[in-house]
Amino acid sequence: GLIECFADAEKASKQPASARDDGFWRMAMAESVRELAEEAEFEALFEKWLSEDPTWADGWVFYADSFDETPEKCEALLKRALEHEDLDDKGAVYMCLANHYRMQGNESLAQE
């Protein structure tokens, strides 16, 4: 199915997600999987990609934003991203975390 097709496409490149031009393609593909009610596969894709390339800030942000209805999971993913010192765009992750806190009504944490 879709996951197998995507796995074959993944094998074509050995570069980390942050170094490739297909980051948005990956996110679109994962979102398609999610729309097909394949939540477990959606999470598995991002867990795989982020374990292979934990510096991919856009991946962390997109993954975390997917859990708007589960604020604890969103926050945990963003904090997990910030554990990586060599994150390619820490500012994007901090901005997403601040927005998350604002959406939760926690302006004091958003300001930190």
C-alpha cells in the first residue's frame, strides 16, 4: 500500500531529511497516511524519520502540530526536539512551543 510505496521512495536517498528538498513531500505523505485513518503509521513514520535525523526542526514542528487536540503530546514532542543541541532551526521549535502555550492560555510560559 501507501506505506510500502513510500518506503521504496525513502530508500532512494540516504541523506537526512533536513539535508534534502523533500521535507515538505515527506510531511504531505505522512499527512495523507493520517487522513486515511492510519494514525499508528503516521506516528511510526515521524518517529523513524526523527530518530534518523533528530536535527530536522520542521519535522518536529509538523509532527507536534498534528497533536493540537492532545496538548500534552504536542508539548512533549517540542520539548523532545529541544533536547537536540544541533537542531537545524531551534527558533522554529521555540516559536511553536510559545504558540502552543498561548493556545493553552499560559502566557507566562509563552514569554519564557
